[in-house]
Amino acid sequence: MDDAKPRRVRKLGVTLFCLAVLLTMLGAFHLIENWRGKHRWEAYKRQLVSQGVQLDLASFIPRPIPPEQNFAATPFFDELLPGPKPTNWNRWPDLIRRLPPQLSAGRNNERHLTDFPAWQAALRAEKGQDTNTVGVGREDAAKELLAAMSIYEPALQELRSVSARPLSRYNIRYDLNNPWGIFLPHLPVIKSVCQGLSLKACAELAAGRSDDAMEDVRLIVRITKSTDAELFLITHMVRLACFHLIVQPVWEGLALDRWSTAQLEELQGIMLGFNFIKGIQAPEAAEQAAGIITVDILLKERDKAGLLNAFVGPESGMQLPNVPKAALNAMALLVPRGWYYMEQFNYVRTFQELAVPGTDATNRVIFPEIVNANEAKLDRMLSRRNALLGHYFFSRLLMPAMGKAQRKTAQAQTAAHQAAIACALERYHHKTGDYPKELAALAPEFMGAMPHDVINGKPMHYKPKKRPVIYSVGWDETDNNGTPGKTLWDDKGDWVWTYPK
């Protein structure tokens, strides 16, 4: 019994000594990891800044614009922003969205004239009328659809009235404390308006009203360009989708020979004015900056478990430990600050080495071989199971699908180049009654510098048939003599601009 107390004291001493050693080791571990992580990130950051890379998300926020110069400063958009779309917002009727036309089948790798009899049948079904449109021509069906679309005219007149304003900035609340929670309710509205205008322009062309169709195309162009200053990659993707909605009536007008020579010249200039390869650069850089600031926010956040749960979902491929939030926050205290800096270092390095390369904005060229190789390497890197200890947690969580964005960008830029060449060819045809044997004959009267193939920077391919065929070698970089893949923009096969036979 007399020895029990000294033994307890000795055990307590040993325990305290072991605890002190453990805490010392933990402190030394934190000290080393904090220095290592911060030193590596700061050195890399200095290197990038010296190269002109912008890492501060705040620098991408567009400056305020006086209302009288701002296309987006109109009630049509003001009632949407800031915040989620109000439930009572009704400035854009949902007629087109409600109509599900049964469009006639066709080949997926070719463009099609809009099936207006199908739209007419859907419109009549909406009204409870006879849907039999057998024998109805495109022109009459288009006129019936245009009459129904007159309900959109108040909104379109409002947008046309401000379309001459030179600048545009939507009233977005840029919350740098939560960049991933910024509301963008104007984007689906912009796309819906462009879809309606594209359909309306094609109907005007079918009805022989090319001047009205041109007005619609001009407004789609203004709306599409109204988001040029926004910092989001999703905005860039919506902009690409809206551009293809411009291309459709341009193509239909060419297919039907409805554009005048003056309109063709204007459309040609519009197409040449789009540089989507340059346009993707700012959203890429802003996406990178948003990842950096996200790690900064988590580093300062006390409730790290709550913030992480907001980020981690089934689509991320990651799962947090199944423990109470308080325990998870306690575990987070064991993570050295230097690991957060290592996350930033790996995220930005991965972005710089695997997400950004593959495009040449100066020369409007995208290199599929580089994009595909980087995309595959990125997938392998981010599929590692040990994302946390390897400091790739946020890379897996936040890295955007840049390969997809670059492919979509290449497709839109190709369509812009092909449409511009097609307009020049049609101007040549208006003057001479024929098409040239080679594209070089368009210079200098009908085309200055000839738009090239976006994929390799080489001349666009051209076949001087009864109706000319223009094609790019496509994403597989193989000349298939104008043979498309299974779809219009398939990764295999050529990207072809042609007309109905």
C-alpha cells in the first residue's frame, strides 16, 4: 500500500512526459508543415504574378456602369437581380417552353431547317384545335407561329430600346465570402430569350421577312455579348449556347437565299467579331482565383465541417468521415495551416499545367492533342484515393471540366469562321452568279484575312459544289474529306457546314 502512491506519481509523470513529448512533436510537425506549405505557395505565387497571372478574384469583378450606358440596366433584368429569380417574374412568357413540337426526324450530323409545321401543330394542340397540318407549307406555319409569338413583343421592345447602349454589367451581388453561392438567375433567362429570338428569326425568314429576321439576329447578338465582362465559366458556356442560336437563322437565311447582299456583309462582320478562344481566358483565370479564395475562407472558418459539407456532394466523389460535426471540427484543428497552402499550391499548379494549356488566343487556335492529353492526366491525378494527405482535396472538389469547355469553345469558333466564309461566298454568288473554285478568290473584295481552321490554324477546307461545303478537320484532327461523325460536333469526323440537298 505504501508503494501505491509513488507508483501512481511515477505513472502520472510518465504520462505527462509522454504527453509533453507528443505535444512537442505535434508542435514541431505543425511548425515544419506550416513553413513548408506557406513557403512553397508564396514562392509559386510570386512566380505566377511576375508572369502576369492574376490570382485575386476581386480584380475580375466588372466595374459599375452608369445606367444610361448599361444595356443590362433595364426592368427586364433588374427584377431578376440580385438574388434568386422571383416567383412572380413574368416578363418573358413561357409559350415556347410549353410547346413540345414533334419535330421530323433527320440526320444528327447535319443542320436542319426549322420544322414549322411541327411547331404549328404543337401550337394548335395547346389551343385545343385540330393538329392536322398535312399539306401546310413552311411559310403559312411560320406566320401562324409568329402571330402567337406577338406576346413576346413588349419584352423585346424593351430590350431593343436599350440595345444601343455600349456597355453591359448585370446587377450581380459578388459575394467574395462565398463565391460559389453567387446567384446568376439572368443566365437561364438570357438563354430562353435567345432561343425565342432564334426561332422567331427563322420564322421571319420562312415568311420572307428578312429585315425583321435581321433585327432579331442583331438583338440576339447584343444579348449574347452582354455577358462578355462576367467572370464565370458557366457564363461563357451559356454565351456559346446563345451563339449557336445566332448561327441557326444565319444558316437558314443562307440555305433559303433570303439575306440581301448588305445583310450578308453585316452578318459576316458579326461572325468575325466573335473570339471565343480569347473569351475563355478570363473565366478560366477567375475560376482559378475562386478556388484560391475558397481555401482562404475555409482556413479562417471556425465551422469547417459545415462549410465542407456544403461543398462535398455525391458528384465530388469524396465523402467526409461519418462523425459528429463537433468532432470533425476538432479533427480539423489537427490539420496544419501549411496543408491549406499546399492545397492552394497544388490546385493552382494543376490548373496552370493541365487546365489552361491547349489554346492560343492570339491566333485563335485550339490544340485537341494537348487538351485531350491534359484531360486524361488530370483525371488520373484527381482519381487518387489519398486526396487529403496528398493535398489534392480542393483540386478534386473545385477543378472545372476545362477539356469540355475548350471543346465547346472550339466548336463555336469553328461555326463563327465557317459562317463568315459562307456569307462571303454568298456575296460572291450574288455578284457573279457562281461560287469560286477556291476560297482565295474571295480576297480582297469579299473577304480580307481568311478565317482558318481553329483546330490546326491551317486554311479551312472548301468544296465548290452547286452549294458549297466548308469543313474543319474536327476534334480528331483528321481530314475525312468532309465526312462528319455521328453528330454535327462529334469528336470523330469533320465539322461540316453544308446545306440541304
